[in-house]
Amino acid sequence: MQSLLTRWADALLAWLGLTSALNNGWDRWVAFALVVLSVVLLDFLCRTVLVRGIRRIVMRTKATWDDELFSSAVLSRLCNIVSAIVLVIVLPVVFDEQSEARTIVTRLIQVYIVVTVFRFINALLYAAFNIVSARPAWQNKPINGLRQTGQGIAALICGILIVSILIGKSPAILLTGLGASAAVIMLVFRDSILGFVSGIQLSANDMLKVGDWITVPKYGADGSVIEVSLTTVKVQNWDNTIVTLPPYLLVSDSFQNWRGMQASGGRRVKRSVNLDMTSVKFCTPDMLGRYRNIDIIREYIDQTEQRVEEYNAAHGIRPGERKINGLHQTNLGVFRAYLERYLRDEVPVNKGMTLMVRQLQPTETGLPMELYFFTDTVVWVDYERIQSDVFDHVLAVIPEFDLRVFQNPSGSDIEALRYQRPEPDVPAKPDVTEKSSASPE
């Protein structure tokens, strides 16, 4: 084999008009070039014929995962590895003695093998990532960071092997030197290392995935997660701005994930309206008669009034006694019962979740009456519309129950009060000048 390659090289050099080829060593380099061209041709044929044939077989199968595992990128880079191995096998035929040229070429070919193996591993990681991300259980999970971590580790190993091959030293010596400079490595790759650990925690605990609505007020993030990588988490805010956060901030700091709300089918409304406490009073028969005209609380008023009368009769409290004795309905209690029935019957609420109307601690701004319920939709626009409609109705219906909304007086309120107040009658003063000028009788 060696003599055959040498004869071909000598013939090629003689055809080119070069003499004394055996003496200056050009024949070996020409033979090596012929080998390289043969390997390139073999690699081309392998990628053209073999890869296409395997792809046709894979595309006919019912499974989908093999389309990624045996993709064109993976098979092509596998062919590159085969070509590199063939080149290593043929090398001793060209350079039989231990010469400096053979040492240089051997190291370069070894570097080429390391690079082709790294590119093949990189393609396999991409294929595995696509296979896993297609499964429902792993969709929108932050596994992109894990893929980038694997590629980073493979690139680091590849770099160490290439340097060790070029300098002719063992990789263990380089690793020993890297251990001595671990502090520098930690400083350079700090974000990558923290991102790798945080990505594992986020994925393992199902804390975050692409498409989640998260809120991180400390860093101005309030929107949907659009990308989770090794070193960054991109959040598109509702004003279409994009906030970029390191993953380790989401692990070390607290953030709010609205995925549970979106999956529950109901979004909470928790708002209150402040009532003027001086408008709270016991109900008179006339007031109860007016309230009975409201359909949704007519039955409540009758049942409550019957219970009140039975209690008062059992305790010897006669009708017409002071309201402080016995039980009596209040306009605030009737209003609270009305709000509960209004929310349950007239508002699209999620009936499987909490619904209540409660009083909060009175303050200098009045008595807060809080409405606490869940809508039957999590769509933001529909949610805001339902919430606005409810409080439009609440503010409009409050006067029907002889209650007033507490509101700090404004300039227009004071002006209206001044015009409504009648001017006091002031007696006319006697005309002193006229009286003094009159002659005495």
C-alpha cells in the first residue's frame, strides 16, 4: 500500500516536472494529499448515499422520535467521525517512520477527531432536546438551560483535549492546573454555574416554564415568560417591554407565578367600598316594605323578620319598644344579604370557589364592605369587565338601602353645602341719625 501510494506520488510529481522527489520527501506529502482527497470523497459519498438511505427508512416509520435521533445533522456528523478514523488508520502507511512530520500530522488529525466527536455530541444533544420537548409532560419546561449546560461541559472537555494534544501533555496535567485556578474559573463562569444549578431547581420543582405569567416587582417584571436559558429568563411585560433576569434570582428571591390561577378556572376579586357609618340604622316597617320590592331579598327579609319576631316574643319584648332591646334588622345587614345574592345569582362567578361579603375593620374613612369572590373566567379583559360591572352596580344601589358612600369632601361638595344652607334672619338696625334729628315732643 505504501509503495503504491509512493509510486502514484512520484508519477504525479514527474508529470508536474518535479525531480528528485524521493530525496526531498515531497512524495510523502503528495501521497498524504491523495489520502486526504480520498477520505473527503468517502465522506461525501457517505453523506450523500448512506444518510439519504437511512433518512428514507426513518421517515417511513410511525414513530416520531427517530426523525430527530436520525436527523441529517446527526448522521452527517457521524460520517465525519468515520472519515476521521479512516484517516488515522491510513496515516502509518504514508509516514512509516517516526518523523517530525508524522508527529505534526498525527496531532492535527487527533484534534480533528476530537472536534468531529464534539460536533456529533452537540447534534445528539439537540436531537434529545427536541425529542423531550415534544412530550406533553416536558412541554414549556426550562430544559433549554440543561441542554446548554451539557453543550458547555462538552465544549470544556473538547478544549482540554485539544490543548493537551497540541502540547503533547496528559489531560490530567491540565486538569491539575485548572484545579489550582478554580477561583478564576468560578469568577469567569459564575453566571453559568449558578444558572445551571438554578435551572435544575426550577425544572425539578416545576416552578417556572415558558408561557407562565410571573410577577417580580423588585425587578420590574410582570408578564409572560418567553424564554428560559442557562443564564437568562426573558419576561415580556404587558406593555411589550422585555425584562431579562438571571435564573438564580428566581430561586434566591421570591416571585409570583399566576399559573395556578390560570389553571383553576377562576380569578379572585377582592375589593371593598367604604360606607358612611352614620348612615347605618335599624330598619323601620316602612323601610322593610320598600326593601321587599327587591325580588332577590324578599324571601330573606320575610324569613329574618319572622325569626326576629319569634325571638322578641320569646323574650317578652313588645313591638314598638326601643330598638336597642331585642333583635331588629338593619339596613346594613339587608344590604349585605342583597350583595351575596346578587353575586351568586346575577354575576358570572365560579360557584365552586369562595364567595362572601364581609365587613372589615372600621377606619377614619368609613366602614369597608368587602366583596370576595372568583369570576368564572381567567381572561384578563373579561375579568376586568365583570369586576367593573359589579362595582358599578354596587355604587348605584347603595342609596336604595338608605346608606351613603364615604367620600372625603371636595371643593364642589363644600360649595354645594354653602348654597343649600339658608341665610339666617338678621334684625334691621334702627336709623340712629333719623331719630336724633327729630325734635322732642
